[in-house]
Amino acid sequence: MESNAVLLESKSSPINLLNEMHQLRLLGHLCDVTVSVEYQGVRAEFVAHKAVLAATSKFFKEVFLNEKGMDGPRTNVFLNEVQVADFASFLEFVYTAKVEVEEDRVQRMLEIAEKLKCLDLSETCFQLKKQMLESVLLELQNFSESQNSEEESATQPSILLESKAAAAAEADQADCLLNPPDSPADSTSNGMSPEMPAAKSKEKM
């Protein structure tokens, strides 16, 4: 009687494998390729493993599969127009699946990913650039909304003042129509004010 097949799968094995390969590279153990990078007179050499580079970069895979013979115990690969810091970040990413870079270097990392045909790094850079763009657009939208609300609050008091001034002007016009300044109610023919009663004027006479 045949027993049922079961799946033995480790969730931590891929991470452990990457970590172990990363440690071997940092220590220079079992490395079989040296990558020389030069940019504007700045040059540096990096040791790595062919298998890791070939598995993560189609560029290196083509180079290693097409090489006719070994130059020695290690294969030498020369890269021009690639900055030293960028290639160091590239190596860290392919060995650990993560790397921390400045925001202004994301575009350069995308360019090196395309140059070396590293799909994982290219997709990661693209997604990060998309998030950064969405964040900038959101900030601009919030700023625009705050500006509009400030402008609305600034125009409302002026409208109230204008309406109050118009109401005051209408009231003044109404007073002028009811009590014209040259009407007999304001002055008498003998020049006396209207508040003085007629009885007092008789007593003085």
C-alpha cells in the first residue's frame, strides 16, 4: 500500500541561503569572480559568486555562459560608467534582497538594474518611484486644498464688510429723504433752534 506524498517546505531556507551567501562574499570565501568598476577615474573591485550574479542578472549570466575559458582561479569582469557606490548597493541587493539608498539615488539604481538586466531590482525601484510620486501628488493636493480654504476664509470677512457698508449707506439715504437738511424742521425763520418752546420766546419779549 502506497503512502500519500507530503510536502516538506521551509519558509526560512531561502532567507538563510541568501544570508549565508552574503556572509561568504563579505569574507571572500568561495568567490570565483572579480568585478572591476570604474567611473570618472574612481575604480574599485568587488569579489562575488558567479552563481549568485548569474541567477539575479541576465547580463552576468550571458557573460559567464559565453566565456571561453577562465582567466585564472577567478573570472574578471570590467564595468565602465557604473558608479562604485551604485554597484556596491546592487551587490547588497542581489545577496540580501534589500538595500537602503538615498531618494535621489533611486533613479540611478533603476538605471543600473536595467543595464545589468536585474528584473527584481528594476521592479523594486519602479514601485518605490511610483510610491514617491503618489506621495508628492498627495502633498500637492493637500497644499492646494489648504490654500483654497484660506482664500475662502479671507474673502468672507470682506463680503460682510461690504454688505455692512451698503446697509449703512442705504440708512443714510433714508435719513436724508425723511429729514432733508434745509427743511423748516431743522431751522426757523427767526434763527432760533426748534428745541426752544414758543412760551420762552414770549417771556423774553
